[in-house]
Amino acid sequence: MIKAVVMDVEGTTTDIAFVHKVLFPYARARMADYVRSHLGEAQVAEALAAVSEEAGLAADDTEGQIDALISWIDEDRKVTPLKTLQGLIWQHGYQNGDFTGHVYPEVPAALDAWQEQGLRLAVYSSGSVAAQKLLFGYSDAGDLQGLFEANFDTRIGHKREEASYHNIAKALGLPGEAILFLSDIKEELAAARAAGFAVCQLVRPGTVAAEGYPQAHHFQEVTL
């Protein structure tokens, strides 16, 4: 019996276009100024140290760090310190009302219904936990973050690696077979299935259907 639903964000709860056409350009345009003006903050300094380690830069090479961050945005790299800094920039955008977090129209009602059924809900995204909480906390439908028991990002493991899903199961205190994972990406579904999870692919507009996996076009079609 399924006791928890863990869901991806991009292409699953949220239109990929929102991330690539709103969030990424917003952070890219502000990254250099943000880094230069927040160097003394512990969270920023920690992220920049990780950028230097990842890119092979000197610890004090601020301009090199900025160049690396912007190139990673352009390459859509799933690099943890980039996600951290993007999340900090997006926080200002959400709080200033520059945009709200996109969710597909049927998602809020489905989340409410699943929670009422006693299912535990969690998010697993390559975007940072902070970015996830902002997107759902400032969503088009209001604050949805309170529906989620847990948020996971690449600090628990990369999304195409089986071990990441074992780590999530351990964190939730559930066997893999008690967890349903929702994603639009075949490789993520394969990794979750290898860890014993039940899986379902969300086939949104533009998604490439993955043969051999249960599919749903929206959350109301998901079979628990």
C-alpha cells in the first residue's frame, strides 16, 4: 500500500517553461550583482567556496566564480552551490511580487485530496530545498508548502542514481514499495524503480513518453 507520494517539480507539478523562461533569466540577470554585494554573508561564502572547488578556482576569485555560475545557468547544470545562490535571488523575487510559483491547475486539489487520504507528501527536485519552498509557498494557488512533510534536493543524492531513493526512503522511515515517485524523466523513474519505489510518469505537453512505465497526463490520472 502506498503511504507517501514523492514528486518532482519541473515537468511534474510545474511547467518547465516557468523555470527556464522566468526563474533562470531572473537569477542570471542578477547573479553578478548579488554575489558582489553579499560576499560577507555566511551562506553565500559557503556556496562560493563550493563553486571554487567545483570549477578549480582560487577561493578569492570572485569574478571567476561569477563567470562559472552564469555558464552553469546557461548549461542548466545541476550544481548544488548554483542552486543555493539561485534560491537566494529568487527569494527576493517572490517576496517582492515579481512573480508567483507556477503549478499546474489540478495540482492543488490533488495534493489536498491525497493528504486527506492520509498520504504523506514530499518533494524531490534538483532545485534547492529553499527554492522548492519558495515556489510552493508563493504559488499561483497560494501557500501549498504546508502540505509537504519533507523536501529533498541533490544534497540527498542525484536524481538519476538509485542510492538517492534509498536515502529518501530511509529519511521517510518507509520501505521503497510504500512510496510512489512522480516524475516526467525516464532516468529518474528508472532509478526510483530500482530502489523499489512505485513510479508514474507525468506526460505533460512536450514530455517524451517512457515506454514501460505507468503514465498520467495530470495528477487526477495518477493511480495510487
